Amino acid sequence: MKTPRVFSGLILLLALMWVLPGRAQQPAVQPVAPASAPEYGPAKGTLVIIGGNMSDNFGVPQKFIQLAGGPNKKFVIVPTNGGNRSADGKPIDYKPETVLAAWKKRGLTNVVMLHTWDPKVADTEEFVKPLLDADAVWFDGGRQWNMVDSYMGTRTLKEFWNVLNRGGVIAGSSAGATIQSDYLVRGDSKGPDIMMTDEPNHQHGFAMLKHSAIDQHINTRNRWDDLIPVVKKYPQYLGIGLSEDTAIVVTGDKFEVIGRWKVTVHDNTHAYQPWEKPYDVLNVGDVYDMKSRKIVKRGNGANSGRGGGGGGLPGYC
């Protein structure tokens, strides 16, 4: 009586050995690979990067307010690019009523100013309190190296990033645009006409837009070609030039051009003809994929183009 039972058990064991490996190789539910983080823009939140001279006539500040959730959300305005110290070395003291006046006129009901010239202060728990529940942060124009001197490596910079991590908005115009880039063009403290500084502490911005070098005022100050030597020397960066009253709205690895006029993209991986300017020109409404390095959507009636030109005006970044 025992022999048949042993024999039956052996047959069952052999059957299981034949079936189970096949099932192991063909799981009922395939595992889903985690989504990769963006290569250029922040993983969460939105960047609004503006080429200077922001007026209310082309919808750019209105878009910033909308992306933040409306005028009743909490906004923090940072005027530090305007200067940390006066010519005689004294710290500059900004008046909140002056800095915030234009934003209150735009309807903001919960807006505060944040500024210090001292990175030790910027690294304190007390100073960063306005950022802890902020929905949006705005960087004013001026000279971008002032922001580096005040906030690089501090708790304040960490909290700027946390605004994005909560799904908020970081925006800025002119120097407030360039500070969001990785490589800091015109970061030399001796003057804005120096595209690539030899000052080690002023060569990098906050890298909210990674692998990028951002210039501004390209139309009014005839800066169309100024990023060419930067991208030639540092081919790892995507060069982005912004006209005044014109912005890119960055989500992930894509951006859309909004506002008044044109944006240049300097792409060192693209082969241009000898007679062409080595950059593409985007128009309002165009959507650009920084990872694939191509326009993925055209604005209404917009045409592609290369090169450009404009009048020149001296001034700050």
C-alpha cells in the first residue's frame, strides 16, 4: 500500500518542479519602474523665468500669480539682487512698502519682503520663517551675484527649494532669471559685461534650472550672440536667452514661451550650417523639450527662426 503513495507523491513533486519555474518567469503583474526625475527643471513646482523689464501688458506677472494659486496665496518678494552694500560699504536697507507696492497693486493680499546681506542671518531659523508656508517666491532684478553672496549654501536656499518641493512657484526677472540657472553668466562683481567670471564664488547660480546658462535683455541690449562663447566653452549647458517682457514657464523638462517676444536656445548638440547663427529662436506659445532638445509644440501662427538682432541699451543685468 505504501509504494503507490510514494509513487504518486513523486509524480506530484515532478509536476510542481516543471510548473513553478515557468510561473516565476511570467509574473501575473509586471512591476512598474519608478518615474525618473526631470533632467532640467525641478521635480515639483514651476519656474517662471523672465527676461527683464516686466510690465503688466503681456500677462507675465498675471501668469505667475495664477500659477501660485491666486492673489490670496502667500508670496515672498526678494529684492537682494538690487544690492547688498552701497558704494561706501554700508549694508543696504530696503523698505517693504516700496518693494511690495507694485505687487499689492496687482492685488496680492498676503505678501512679504525677505532680504539680508548677511549669509549668517540667512542661515537662521528666524529669518526663513516667511518661506515655511510660502506658495510663491519672486526674485527682483539687479546683479545676480548679490543673491549668491547672501543665500548660497544657507538655510534660505534650502527653503527656496522647499517652496518648489511643495508644488509652489519660483519666479524672477532679469538678474532674478539668471540666478535660477546652473552656470551664472554675467556673475562677475566687476561688471555685467563680463559673461564668464573668474571669481570662483560667482560662477554658479541656484540651479533651479539645471544644466543651463540663462541670459536676459537680449533684444534691447543686443545680446543675441552673447551666449555663443559660453556654450562653446561649456558645452554641457543649454543656453537660454530671454527678451524683455518675455518668459519661459518651466515644468519638468519642458518650457513654454509666454509674454511679448522671443527666446533663444543655444544647443551645442545641434549641427548648424556655417551661414546660420548657432541657436534657435522660439516664439510666444512654443513649447520646448530640453531633454530631447526640440520644439514639441508651436504657438499660434509662430514660425521657427534663427539669429536675431536688436538695439542696445547699457545698464544692469
